[in-house]
Amino acid sequence: KRRIAVLTSGGDAPGMNGAVRAVVRMAIAKGCEAFFVHEGYEGLVNGGDMIKQADWEDVRGFLPEGGTLIGSARCMSFRERWGRLSAAKNMVLNGIDALIVCGGDGSLTGADLFRKEWPGLLEELVGKGELTTEQITPFKSLNIVGLVGSIDNDMSATDATIGCYSSLHRICGCVDSINDTAQSHQRAFIVEVMGRHCGWLALMSAISTGADFLFIPESPPSRDWRIDMSTIITKHRKMGKRTTLVIIAEGAIDQDLKKVTPGEIKDLLSNELKLDTRVTTLGHIQRGGAPCAYDRLLSTLQGAEAVNAVLEAKEGTPSPVISVIENKIVRQPLMEAVRLTQLVPAAIEHKDFARAMELRDAEFSE
Ligand code: F6P
């Protein structure tokens, strides 16, 4: 019987539980044994009861739950070789040779590195006397499959990451609530949303809520953004709009890569336009809560496909990541997806904003 483990890593995202549930149940349905690794890579490094066999009933009720019920961590020790050695030993001791990781690009890169180092890690463990040749013989290769769980929707090669639509939905709900006060008092609100290097949440929520102005890292505003923003907002107010909404991504920058802060926008709106202005940073409210229907569906289909990918893996083929492209669940080469993902922050760092936008456009149109 194949023994397949699942873990969630990095920032939690709504829908991760659906992915874990689907992996466990699909694995069992296909005649395999399933394992939870608790607390992300931390659990793999520490072993013991952080790695537990998962039965069909163990994932009952997982679908509507937010966060990740098996725990997650931004694990430092797995970045070190000693951590990966310990993780490899725990995999062998538990008879596990396939790992499905649900996380962001950093977590998936770690998984692929683990796979590349795999036979070497085992040989080193034998050399150190921590495992015997007999113990490692059945574990010649390791299967890794990635699932992208992140609210940021910052991974190339997939149209949507698990969690991004739940987060977008929550942001819209929060902005609607804020808008009640804005409307009542004719106020201006600056709402900061998450997204690290990726402006997807900010852009999509700005469109969905009818924001007046938007700041995203991939496409900083013109050098005259203060004048542009004032002109637009003044025009909207003159047209009879009682509210003003500015959405700013947490990673917003200007053309010189200087951080644009909600505070400086507030000063401008208050002092120049004389608007009664408030700042709301949504923070982790936008990451938690029940997954929306789309994330339940996406995580279930992708979790099941991840098990298929493990069972159909061929020796020497690159690790896949499970994506959704034009509504189809597909497998893509994991490291190529990571490479493309990292091109955007690199373009931003080089102030090549046209390239950053071109890459983002390509992500959503290819
Ligand atoms: O990657 C998901 C994310 O929520 C980002 O949008 C945000 O920048 C980051 O995680 C926050 O991380 P933490 O919860 O560790 O503060």
C-alpha cells in the first residue's frame, strides 16, 4: 500500500482544509494509506506524533472550516540541510514516500528541493548510522505534488490559488460595511489589503467595490499621483458621490520603489481635499473565516487530482503543481511555475513595471 502524507505550509488560506480532506479520502479510495503532517514542515522535521495516520472519518467536517486544521508554520529548520535530513528520516520511519504540500511558492520550492536531495539525504543518514541500508531500500524516490494555497493569488501557472476568492469575498464584505459609515458621514476611507508582492486582491477588490483610486506594487502610480488622485476624487465628489474609497495593497510602492503608506494618503485627503478621512487595515480578517463555495470546490478537485498525480508519477519526471486554467484542473511543472512567479517581484525590483504588468497579464490570459 502506498503511504501518502499531506501538509499545509506558510500562511493559512481558506480551502486548505478542503484540500487535506480530498487528499485523505482520495488516497483511501485508491487503496493507499493517508497521513497528516501537523504544523507544516515543522511536523516533518520533528516527527513523533506530529505525523499521524488519517482515516476517512478524521476529515469529517473539514470543508466549511477556515484556516488549516492540521496546522501550518513558516518553518526555518526545513530550510537547513539538517532539518531536511531529519524530515527524510521521519518519512522513512513512517514508511511515507509521497508528500502533497499545500502552500505558497516558498513552501513548494522547499518541497522540490527535498525531492532533489532525496536519495542523497537517505545515503547520508545511513552513513551517520541513523538508518540502515535495508530501511532505505524501498525509498529510492520521493513523489512531491504541490497545491497552491494562498490568499494572494500570486502563483504563476494557475488562474486561482486556493483561498484567493474567499479572501476577495471577505474584503468586499468588509468594504461594504465600511461604506455604510462613509455614506452616512460623507467620509473618505483608505483600506489596506494584503497581498505581499501581488496586487491581485487590491485590484480585484477595487473593481468589485467601485474604488476611486488604487495602489498596487506591479503598477505604481505616476510620479504626479497626488495630483491625479486629487483630481479624480474631486471630480467624483462634484458628480455627487458622498463617499471616497482608496484601496492600497500592503506592498504598494511609488515609481522610486518607496513605500506608499495609508497615512500619507490620509494626510493628503484630509489636508488638501478637506475630507473627513479614516484608515482601515483589514489584516488577518481577510485571511480567516469559512471558504467560499469556489474554494471548497477548487480544493476538493485539486486535492483529488494531487493523489492521481502521485499514483501516476513516472521516474525522472519533474514534480507537478496542480493548477486551474480556464476552469480545468491541470498539472504543471512545479519549478517552472515557481520560476515564472518569481519574475514579477524581480521585475518590480528593477523598476521594470511594464514587464511586471505584462507577466501578470500573461498569467491570467494564457
Ligand atoms: O501570503 C499570505 C499573506 O497573508 C500575505 O498576504 C501577507 O503579507 C502575509 O501572508 C502575512 O503573513 P503573517 O500572517 O505571517 O504576518
